[in-house]
Amino acid sequence: MREAIEGVAAGVPFVALAPADPAAPAALLAGWHLMEEPSSERAFAEAVPMTGLQAWRVYFGLPMTGARLPEGGPAELFRLASEDAVLNVFEPVTEQAAAEFPAALAELRDRLPGAAGPLGVFGGSAGSLVALEVLARGDIAVEAAAVVSPVVRLAPVIGRNERLFDVTYPWTAKSRAVADRYDYVRRAGELTTPLLLVAGADDDAAVREPAAALRETLGTELVTVEGMAHEFPPGTPEAKAVDEAFSGWFARRLRA
């Protein structure tokens, strides 16, 4: 991966790709990966490099993944998810990633040469929850955002996972309140940043239908990738299509 920088900013692991012209002022794009493929900051950078943009592209590692797996590694993460995916995984990952973003961003603004331009955020699946939560909180000015295989409503995605893994999720009042909070169709009024939605034509209805509902509510842009389900591993035609959609969107929306 050309010109990749790996490091840690304010405790958050990241991979950064340099802008087309490293000597010129640049925008900064910050994003969060999926828990399915591409399931790490490096894999997301390989799958969706957005080469050619006059922007630093920074791919953050999600809490509870990669270098920050819980003690016990993947087996412990799987156990926690099996016990309660909403309260043990989706909520803590999203809340921690959104909360740690401002400090990591401030450090990267100082460390990455020329990265003082406008900010964009992006994410995929579980990482899209973080991007949408950052937008909804409004703590930081974001000029444009893009999400792929987006978790626009958490509750239907839990239903998808029930079908996928042949399990029954034990909903409680607490977990339903969390799912209600992570319903960005309901919270669409908090999403004032221009937003691109990218969904696979073959993805589960739990992803496609909420994405379409958010598109209708916001009047935003939705790109459907033919032949894509939820994942888009690096080097695949699906990853190329996502990369082209993201690159074109941010090229139009951001000016360094």
C-alpha cells in the first residue's frame, strides 16, 4: 500500500494515506472499518484507498478489534457478542469510537503535514454507526460523509444476525433503548451534513431498506452496487465500486 503511515493517535490505532500532492494543503478524511471484510484499518485502506484525492485518508481501528481486542482475543469478543451483541459490542464500540475521535483528530491535524483542510468522515457497517453518530452529535464540523453497507437502524441488523447465525437475540428494555438511539432514520433531523449512502444490491433487506428510508427522508444520494452483498474484500470488483463512489463523492464535496 503506497505511502501508508501506521501509528496511534490519542490511543487510537490508525493507517493514513498521503494526499496526491503531499506538499500542498489537504483535506482530511477519517473513517472506521467493518467487523466483516474489510475488517481492519489496514484492510479498509487497501479496499477503499481513494487514491488521487487531495486529502489525507485516515482509517481508524475500532475499539475491541485488532490491537484492542479484549483479553482472550477473538474468542472473547465472540463470547461477548453471543451473550449480548447490542450491549456488549455495538454500544461500547460505537460510544468509545465516537468519544475518542475529537482527540485523535486534533493530534492528527498536528502530525500530518498540511492536514488543515475540510473534514470528511466515512465508515462501513459497524464503522458506519460511528460515522453517523459523529455526525449526529455535531461536536465537530464535518463537510461531507459517506457510509457503505450502512447500519442506519440497528434493530433490523440484529435480526439479520439472528438469521445469519441461527440465534435468537434476548431483547431487554435497555437494549431496545440502545437500538432506538442507533436509529438514524428517526434521528434524521440531526444529520445535517451532506451524506452518501452506498449499499450492495445483494445485501440483506435489514441494511438496504433502512438505507433507502434514510435516502428518502434526507433527500440524499444512494448508490447501489450490483453484485455486492455486505462485504467487499480488498481487490474485489465490489471494493473498486465502493472506492469509486467514495472518491467521486468526496472529490465533489471537499476542497482543500
